Amino acid sequence: MAIRRVFRIDNEEDKKILKTNCRPVKLPDPGLKRLVADMFETMHANNGVGLAAPQIGLPIRLCIVELPPEIEEREDGTTVVVAPAEQFVLINPKIVKSSGEEVLREEGCLSLPGWYGQVPRQTWVTVEFQDLSGKWLRLRRADGLLGWAIQHEVDHLNGILFTERIRDLSTLREVNRVPQDNQVAA
Ligand code: ZN
């Protein structure tokens, strides 16, 4: 596995790739498994919850999302994992339904590290996508962090950056400290 370079919004050459409407992936493709492993490694190295192929310079319709494990503290101060981390590999994803209702979220992007802004997103989306074998799957009414991350990643595949979704640009700012819990990047 290898950590790939993450392309940046504020680099003119990188931005050309990030602004590309990505092409569909033809499945099955034996090389994809290794690429997906590299993407997870790159995402972990950058503390993200998602990553899209164009962010490592490949204009193809492939993205990943990882929900962190849910950890609860017991009364004695020890912790217990109540839900394990969940990984999603979405190939050729299509948002087929959405709530029609928006919520503002504090959003960041691994292609603009350290910057966060208030982005309106649908409260839930239903997405269809293929897995590595080519089988079509549907995730119904993905909400919360998962629904948000899917919308951010599908935008990447369409060449849309989170900074273009921000309505009030005064909310876009650089966070020099450790990001808060509600500040996630993908
Ligand atoms: Zn991003």
C-alpha cells in the first residue's frame, strides 16, 4: 500500500483535475483493489472521513467513506466500542433520492486542509453504487455523517468543490487548532 499525494484546490494544476467531471469506472477491474487500499491509507494519514479518486489525481467515479467507531465511556471511566468503524467503497455512485430538506454543516476538505465553512446539505440521500465486483447496491436514506460524506464525495466526482457550495463565504475560515468534533474533512 502507499500513501498518495492529495491534490489541492489552491494549486492551479491540481485544480484542473479536481474540477473534472470524472468518467465512469468499468467493472470488474483487478487493479482497483490496490487503488482502494491506497485511498484508505491516504485518507487515514490525513484524518479524513472520505476521499474521492480525483483527490489523488485520478478522474474516475470512485470514492470511499469511513465512519469512525462509536465509543462510549462507562461510569468507571473505561471505554467500550458500541459500533465498529464502517467502510464504504462507492463506485459509479448516483444519488437517486434526497430529503428535499437542508441542514448547514461545518465542512472541510482534504484538498484544502485546515479550512472549514458552513455548507448546506440534504438531511439524507439514497445512493446507488457498484461494489468492486460490479454488483449494484443501494444505501437508503443515509443521514448524519454518512449522508454528508456521500454528498461531499459525489460532488468531487462531478468536479464540484465544497467552497462552491458555501452560501455565506464569511463562514469559511482557517482553523489553526485541532478541529472540533463537528468539523470533519473528506
Ligand atoms: Zn473534499
